[in-house]
Amino acid sequence: MKFLLLNLVILCILIASCHTAKKQSEIDRNSNAKKLDSCNVDCLLNKITANQNLHYFMGKGSIRYRFENDRQDARITLYAIKDSLCLISLKKLGVEAFRILLLPDHILVIDRLNQEYSNLNYSDLQNQYQLEIKFDWLQNLLSSGCFIKEFMEYHVTDSAFNFILQGNSKAYAIAYTLSNPEVLCKDFKLENSQYALNLIVSDYLKLENRSIPSKFQIEFESIDQSVLNLDLIWNEIKLDPIHQVKFSIPDHYKKR
């Protein structure tokens, strides 16, 4: 379970980043893409943004973790307040094992199994993993199955069932498979020369005129071809105001 935490924290950080991923060749830059004017592309991006513009998000569900030969299952609860915080609680057999607080400038982790806590600095993590980390993308990913990356050259192809929105820059490639005409994200990929992030949504929940992913798979692959997989199911989602979250480090816990 401790291995689960360390990899889950890192994955959450990577998901929260606007710069992730690998295998640029998987995104087809040589397709017969129809180049649309900026208004059409912007309108499509605006529809994605409108669906994920949530101030509060609370989710309770289950998470399955797979990395090489290690597999773990846990219950997960997430509280998110836009531009403020994300609180994640992981339970095993009904007992909380870890509590993780993501703030705009750092991350706090309580390890109840070993009575330890950690204070993770974004700058140190950026240097360690060579990623430019940005805090505010995690809630967007969980609420709509994707996030918008700026400063990309976007183009769109469409069919009877899907829109394929692709973006490219000097170092990064991004692709969204969106349902037609609902414009819901079914598949999201973000790639560079080091990492590959892929998210596939298999079910949505309609809530307050928004469609929010309730079941999805996340795959994170590094350049050494190690693959981390997460299956996440939200059994309960609420968008009600969150007035307070509880996060306190016991005095006797040791700093890791």
C-alpha cells in the first residue's frame, strides 16, 4: 500500500501538470485533417471548458492500481475547491491509510500506517521528474476527462460520431476524441519525448447540466516503458459547496 501511495501521488502530480507524456508518433500528424479557422476550434475548446468549470467537486469511489506485478485496491474520497485545494483520502479495509492535500504551492502527505508525514515542494518535484507542474489541472481532468493545454496549434477532424481535436507544439502533442454532437471527452492523450498520459472515459454521470466522468482508466507510461495504470470509479459525485476539509498532522508523527 505504501508503494501505491508514492506512485499515486506522483501520478496525481503528473496529471496536474500541463506538460506530460511520450510516443508522439501515436498521434497521427499526417492524417487528412481539416484545418478549421480559429473560431471553430475556439468554440470547441470553449465547450470543453464550460463542461469542466466546476468550483466544487466531491467524489467517493474505488481505485485499482497496477504497476508491473503489483496490484492494489482502495477506497478513494476526493474533495476539490477550484484554485484552492484537492484533498484525497485512501482507505484499505475501511481504515484510512493515507491523506493527501494538494495546495497551489506544495503537497502534504499523511502516512497513517507508518505515522509519518511529508511536505513535497513542486519545484523539487519538477527538477526530479523534469516536468513543469501546474496545480489547477487535476480538477479539470477528474470533472471532464481532459484539460486544455495552451499555446498549441490545434486542428480538428470530424465524423458522424466523433470530433478529433489535435494540438502540436515544438515539444508536445495532444489529442482529444470527443463525442459528436455532445462534445464529451472519450479519450485524452498528452505526450512528449519522456512520458505518455492516456485517459479513457467509459461512463458519464449527468449532474447540474454537466456530464462528469464516473468511470475511467488512466495509463501513464515513461520513456523506460514502465506503465502505471489506474482504474477509477466514482460511485458518488456531488458539486455542492465544500465549507471545510479536515487535514491535521498528529504531533507525534515524524517528518519523512
